[in-house]
Amino acid sequence: MNKHVLGGILLASLLTACGGKGKTDTKNGNDTLRSSGDTVAVADTLRYEQEKHLKNVRQLTFGGENAEAYWSFDGKRFVFQRTDEANGIPCDQIYTWELSEGNMKDRQPQLISTGKGRTTCSYFVPGDSLIVYASTHKAGDECPPTPPRKKGEYYWPIYNTFDIYVSDLKGNIVRQLTSKKGYDAEATVSPKGDKIVFTSDRSGDLELYTMDLDGGNVKQITTELGYDGGAFFSPDGSKLVFRASRPKTEEEKKTYKDLLKKGLVAPSDMEIFVCNTDGSDLRQVTTLGKANWAPFFHPSGNKIIFSSNHKAEKDFQFNLYMINLDGTGLEQISFDEKFDAFPMFSPDGKQILFSSNRYNGGTRSTNLFVADWVD
């Protein structure tokens, strides 16, 4: 989540700080745009001049906190998580939307989750008739409480009531994949259609695991102390990319363990890692410092796009960057002054979905955007 940041989890912390006065889109360029299927923007008003890899940027949601939008395998629709207290959604629930329907300015997306508890990290299963996501609804109808924090402190809550479910497109749960006490969430599916990767604390630490689509054959992938999460498969299904913290000193290790006992993770120091799907050939890709997260493979499989605040003057200013698998060729992709994150390329590599605070009229809303990708 993060939200798949993790899952819906990171975003809840970040958006509070990402609020404030932003640029106002006085042209209201969205009114000149049609549906995503055949859109040609009259004026690309939602793209910053430096964003040479983005074209025909279209806004899909208008208000609330919308994040982790992930494509279906046929590239025609996506699932995402949404919080919108003003419209009766007090914490993240899972929705789906078909791109041919245009944007959600005057229409509501299809609710997939139960509407109870908190959800995170939804993803289509090959065939696009089923969706996998994590939810706390079995533990109670209400949203689990957000942990209190002091000013300047930000933590991701690791709710020990998250389990992973499979639902059809009408919101009917057809299978529960995990049932162990603890945190099981942040699930994504291999393009090969054979495996799910997810994060769990069942070992006493937050590690990556894989399982078959029916929940069987669970295997632990990572073992080093620190948070491992937000994993995605490479286009050929042979590798995983994920975010991770790696406390080194005894003090850092103690702080990490003490927070984990309280069901918390500090997201301020994370880097991007890759490994084979069995955990072999594990290596660190970024050494940028601060928070580097929400990674996803470029369609070539040779690069990674991710969100980072390593160049920001303030910790809660995030932009998209791209880097080669060997850690070379770092390039800034987006240039919003507040928050760009959760990028995902369409299966054909021609479009990209992402979340952003851009042009939100000075509100705290985080919206979904889709753009044509220019290599």
C-alpha cells in the first residue's frame, strides 16, 4: 500500500503533511479532456514543463485521498483505495473504475471491498474477474484507530488484523488467503499468473513472502532485519522490487524493534531493493537517503520508477524518479511541489497511473492521474 506506503498506511501519514496551499489550476484544464480511451488533451495543463516523459495528463478523481491505482491485466480498468470522509468513507476502501468511463468528477466508482474496517493494496488477478486485497473487516466494522503521534513524527501502523482476500468485481469475497494472527497485506500478483507476493510479520519481523493464487505453498523470501514491503514483480515475473529499511547500529535496531512491538514502522529511512522471486541475488538499488518507496518496474524490466524525497527541502515533498537496476542513471520524472507517488505502467507500457497533490486548489486531496508515457 502503500498505502501499498505503505499500502494505505504511508499515505495516511503523508497526506496530513502534504496539505497546504498548492498551485491552483485556473484554467481547469480537466474540463477540456475526454475519457482515457481516446483522449487527446486540448492543452496539457496538468503536466509540468519539465515532465518530458509524461503527455496528455488526465485527472481521474476529484477530492479525498486516492492512491495505489493498479491496472487490470488487459489495461482497461484499475483498482484503487480511497478515503473520503466528506462522502462517508472514513478510511480506505477498495474501488474499481473502467478507463473508458472517463473521470470520476460526477460519477462514483464501483465499491469492491465490504465497506467495513480498513483495506489496502488491491490488485487484479489474471483474467481480470477477481481482485486480491487486504482488509481488517473480520476484526470489526469500524476503522482501526490511527496511532497518536507527536508533531514531526510519522509512523505507519501495522495493523495485526489485516488478512488477504479475493473478491469478484461485484464485491463478493470468494476466498480468504491468509488467516494467521498478525499483519498480512501488501499483496500483488505476478504477470505469469502463478504467484502472489505479500508482506507479513509472522516471523516476528516484516518480511516478504510468496504464495500460490489459492493461498498455498507459502515461502519466505527475505530474512534481514528491517521492514520489507510494497513488492512488485518484474514484467517477466522473474524478479521482485520492493522498499526496505535496514537498521544498522544497535540503537537503530532497538528503535525498529521497539516500534514494531507497538505495531508501528518509521518510514523515514528506506531504500529500493531487487531480488529474484526466490529471494536469491538480493541487492540494494538506491543509496539516496531519506524515504524511497512505491517502486515499480519499467516495461523493459531494466529500470525502476519510484517515489522519493531525497532532494526535497521538506521531508514530505515527494517526486517520481527512475533508475537502472544497477543503481546508475537516476532521472527525475515528476516535478510537483508536494506529492507524486504510486506509479504503475500499463501492461502495454503506453500509459502510467500515479497519485498526486498537483492542482488540488490548496486542499489536502490526493487524486489519481493517468498519462501517456514517452520513453
